[in-house]
Amino acid sequence: MNKQELIQAVAEKSNLTKADAKTAVDTILTVISDTLADGGEINLIGFGSFSVKTQKQRTGRNPKTGEKLTIPAKKVPSFKAGKGLKDAVN
């Protein structure tokens, strides 16, 4: 499912117009992104939690030349599914 299909599904399930559903989806995605960018965490009981994890600096290798290089530490978004979501999928 892509973003447009998600907007369509939200519009149908909630009896919203497509424009209102688009606004709702865009707002939710913006709030999640902004919260994670600020180092926050979002916990949705029964669905899952969004957080930011830090990957440590590590040594890698250039596959073309074989030269060793250092891959810097970075922050990555993470999602852990909750029990309700896991049960729904299984």
C-alpha cells in the first residue's frame, strides 16, 4: 500500500473527504517525524512504538578498491510492533 492508497482507505473507513483524509495522514506523519527528530518517542499501546536508536561508528570496506574506511555513527528511526499488531498479523 502506498501513501495514496492509505489516504483512500482512511477516507473510506472514517467517512472523511479525500482532502480531509490527506490532511490527517500528512499531519500524523509530520508529528511522528518531528517527534523522532527531536529525540522523542511515540508509544501507541497495542500497535507499537517509534523511537530513535544510535548506530555506533564501525569499520567498513570499499567493495571496489578493498580500502578500509570508517562509517560514522548515526541515528536511525526504529519501530517495534506491539502485541495487538503482532496478533493481528499472525
